[in-house]
Amino acid sequence: MFTLVADGIHAFNQVGLFFGALVCLGLAGLILGHSLYWRLHARRATGTVIGVIEQGGLYTPVYRYTLPDGETHEAKSDTSSDSPRGKETGRVVSLLISPHDPAQAQEATSYLSEAIGLVLTIPGVCLGYTALTAYPVTWMTWVMAAVLLIYLAERGHRILIPKGQRLSIAQWRAQHGLGASAIDLSAVVPIETILAAPDARQKAQAQVKTNRWAAPLLGVCAVMLLAAGIYQARDIARLQSSGLRAPGEVIRLKSEFRSGRNGGYSYYPVVRYRTERNVTREFKDSIGSNPPSYRPGDKVTVLYRADDPRDVMIDRGALWNWAIPAVLLLASLLLGWVAVWIRRSGTSPGAPTGLAAPARG
């Protein structure tokens, strides 16, 4: 009975990883495909920022551009943000014009969509690789996959809009303001006018004060993550270069309670192996999970150093051995970049960087 329950838990985890991989890779494919379509089919033009449309605290840039035939158009950006950077009135930008709607554009130098797509690809590949390598594909895997498909089909049927009540594509685009042939220029306001308002200046001043302590704090966290990543990478590199491998077996699981908001028990495999000197040793692996990734009796490969019995780990393969230091180093780079961005942005309360606020009469 225990074996059946454990197989079910492993199959559930495996199918969940597969589903997560498909979601991440599917979203990444849609985003990258959409971006590639724009890069290949959009018309290119040089435009000027004439103002922004403010809605819900977000600013959407509006451009004026001229096509090669001499016809002038206004276009609204397909992205919005709460930052005034890059939205200065009169700023000249290279534009990609929607092949279907001259009133929709995006900046040719912006690679945000590509970055998001690539970021989503990484967890998709990792989740798929884990599902294929960490768990064996058994009959229980197919049972869990069938149950998940039935559940998704049932939930999809519940939220499916009856055919007679569905909007046509044209109605849906009109309802969401897509495909509009013109922009309401009365709603377009220079970003400098918005930032000159007293409440906006107070908000900007408060943001600058926050940035003064947020940037150093993130920088310290980035340095700590960098140090932890280097420490982990050094240990793994030492094991990879001078360590020995031996067959091992999971003899039991050790549960440890972790406190905090997402507290609960984690299960760590305790492994027994025999060294090249025919000495039997046991160790608790440093990586635990809930549900457990291993069960008693599982065969594993152990990577250890003969001169230091404390330097030992389960050999999960080159990719996953380096996963933790790689994540730590990437996180440190990301936090460092955010700290620099915060430090450089918002230096002038009430006006975008490099642009003075308009004088008051």
C-alpha cells in the first residue's frame, strides 16, 4: 500500500512538472512568436513622442510618425508602465508599426518581449528535464496524466461561453479598444505636465527617498547571494574535479520542520554507500523536498571526496549539480541590475531623468 501511495505521489509530481513545463514553454512560444512576427512584418518608421495616455497610474506613450509616402499618423505604444523614463515629449524613437493597424506601434529598440520569452523558456526546460530525469515514467504517470486532462476538460467546459453568447473577433477587438483607426488626442498629455502636478511631485519625492535605502539594501542582498553562489560553486567544482563516485542506496528519509509563512516538513534522503577502501558510510543529503523526491530503496550515485567524508552529495548529473549555484549567481546578477536601475532612476523628483520639470508661472 505504501508503495502504491508513493508511486502515486511521484506520478502526480511528474505530471505537475510536465504541465508546468508545457505552460511555460507555451507562453514563451507565443511571446517569442508574436515578437518575431512584429520584427518580420511590421513597417519601420522614425517617430516622436508627443505625450502619454494615463490610465490607472500607467503611462502609455503616443508617437507621431511619417511613412515614406509622406502620410503622418499617430500611434499608441502596445506597452505601458508607471515609469516616466523614455517618455519625454519630443524624444525621437525608431518604431515598428503594426502591419494591421497604423495606430499601434512599439519601439524597435525594446526587447522586453524577447527577454520575457527567454526567461519563461528557462523554467520550462528545467521543469521538463526534471520530470524526465528525476522520476521514472510508469503506468501511474499515464493514469495521473489522464486524470489531469479529464479535470482540465471539465473545468474548461464549465467556463466555456455558449456559442450563441460568444463575441465575434471584430466585437471582441472593439470591446477591448483594439484595431481603432484613430487615437483620441484630447487624452494625450505631455509627461512633464503630469509630473508637474503637486501630487505627482510628492509621489516622486517619496519614491526618491525609498530608492535611497532600497538600492543599497538590494545591493547588499546581491553581494550575499553572489558570495553564497561562489561558495557553492567552489565546493561542487572541487567535488567534480577530485571527487569519486560510488553506488549508494537511500535507506530512510529524515523529516525536518521549517518555520515561516510556507512552513512545513521537508524530507531529506539518508544515503548509505561504500568507499573505494570498502568503508561503509552514511550521510544526509543537503536537498530536501515535500513530497519527497526519493524513497527508501532507491539506488543513487554518490559523489564524495576520499580525504573529507563530510564533502559528499547525491550525484544528480552535471546540470542539476550546478543548478543551485547557477540560480544563486543569476539571482545576484538580477538583484544587482535592479539595484543599479533603482539608483539611476528617479534622481530628479517630479521629472524624468535628464529632463527638467517645466517652470511654474
